[in-house]
Amino acid sequence: MRTVDGRVAGRRGQATRQKLLDCLSEMLSSSPYRDVKVIDVARKAGTSPATFYQYFPDVEGAVLEIAEQMATEGGQLTALLEGRSWVGKAGWTTAQELVDGFLEFWRKNDAILRVVDLGAAEGDKRFYKIRMKILNSVNNSLTDSIRELQSKGKVDKDVNPAAVAGSLVAMLAAVASHQKGFQTWGVKQAELKPNLALLVHLGVTGKKPAK
């Protein structure tokens, strides 16, 4: 772990650096990204702006650090599909657990994901790569699942596995970032999950789930 000027940060320095990141994460949960200033993050962490600049070039640099850590955690989403079956009742369980895990990950990281989405939408390649890293952890596994079903004759040969998987992942991401909005449409969280899982199951297998 190095400082901005290339020096190796000691244990105490690493602890200060992590505290600054933790405070920034907390502030992003309650303040618009553009309103967060270095002096406010430093004050919340009980240190000075000069100390902040030892570890990060600016607020955006620190945000990218948090986002990278989150994207690495997002790799765990792959485990929701590894070695899982999409046949029969097991397929319905797989769809439900994928939706559950995806929505939970988005809720847990809601604040930083909003910033990542904003940066990606504005064309910042650094945020775009982070967003794709998270989505690819599910997209690639889902593509492989559909391709395997297709090879066994369980999915129509005209289906493009990558196109279907990409569409489903984009849908999951859009729904996950809009979870609170569903309540204004009169949809409870408990109702959202099974209906979203139904769409995922239909998309992957082309069939209604066996419950």
C-alpha cells in the first residue's frame, strides 16, 4: 500500500487510509457525490485534508478505490451460478437464489453503485470498466448456462446465449437499482423477487418453472 508520492504506507498509515475510505462511503450514503468535499471527509475521519491528499489525489480517486473493492466483492456473484442446474425444480431454485443474491448485493452497495452508474453514463471509462466487471461476473456464467442447455437440446438452437444473458443481466441491474421505486407502484419487495425470478427462469430455459 503506497502513498500518492510513492512511499510505502505503514500499518498506522493503512489504518488512516481505510478510515478515510469508510467515512467517504458513509457520506456517499447520505450526500450527493458532487457535494462531497475533501475537507468534509477529512473532518469526519478526524484528520486533515493534507493527510487525505497523502493517500488519494482527490475525492474521485478515493471513490474509484471504493468502487474497485466493491467490484472485487462482486466476483462472488459468480458463485450463485457455478455448478447450478436449470432443469426442473432445481432450475427454479437457481433463478430465485440468483435474483436474491443480485438484489442483496445492490442493496448493500447502493451508494457507491449510484456513483459508478453516474460515471459510466457520463462516459468515464474507469467507472464503465468497474460496472462491466460486476455485470460480467453474472453475465459470463449465465451465457455458459444457456449454451450448455442449448447443447443438450433444452433451449432452441436459434437462441443467442450471449444476447439472452446480457439482456437478463441488464434487466437485473435496472431492477436492482430501482428497488425503492417499485414500492411507489404498489409492489412489495416480497412480491418483486419471485416475479423477477420467473422472468429470469423463462429467459434462460424458455419454460415456466416447475415449482
